[in-house]
Amino acid sequence: MPKARGPYTPVGRMNKTEAAYAGLLEDQRRTGVIKWWAYEPCKLRLADKTTYTPDFMVVDGNDEIEFHEVKGFWRDDARAKIKIANELFPFRFLAVTKSKTGWDYEEFPRHV
């Protein structure tokens, strides 16, 4: 049986916020804003026995790889993992939250 992510959503299954964001990504793919996206396609190794599984891997219109982490709210451990991943890997990392007016994005400055 897969481990639960938080109190409600099993691993490998999108919660409601992630599913809504997946709909946005699919619309962007169909209109050519992005070229491709996938849900939880890989794990990034941050340290021994420590991995980070970004919610979405996205290939933008310039063939650049981005990782989008979608949260209803941020816990300290999740924020720490995305910051560490941002320092270790040469990809664009975005924190995405749902707001009353749409989606809010926080981009982490590239370190690599």
C-alpha cells in the first residue's frame, strides 16, 4: 500500500489543487505556451536517504526544464527541500499556490 502524502492523498495521486494546476498546464500545452508536462515523473536526490519529488516537470517553450511545486500552504520541510534542490540542480524551480484570483508563482534564483 502506498504511503499517504499528508492526511488525504496517496502517493502518485493528485490532490484537488494539483489536479486544477494540471488542467492549467494541459491548456498551456495545447496552446503552445509549454511543450510538455508530467506529474511526479522523477525523484531528485538531495543527500543520503533524502529525496525530493517535485509535483510537476515542465518543458517550457524554449526547451528549458522547470519543476513546479504546487501547495495549498507551505510546510517548512517542503520549502527546505525545494531550496536545496534549487542549489543542487540546474533547473528552474517554481513554488505555485492557488489564490482567489488565480495562481501565484515564486521563482527561486538559480545557484548552479
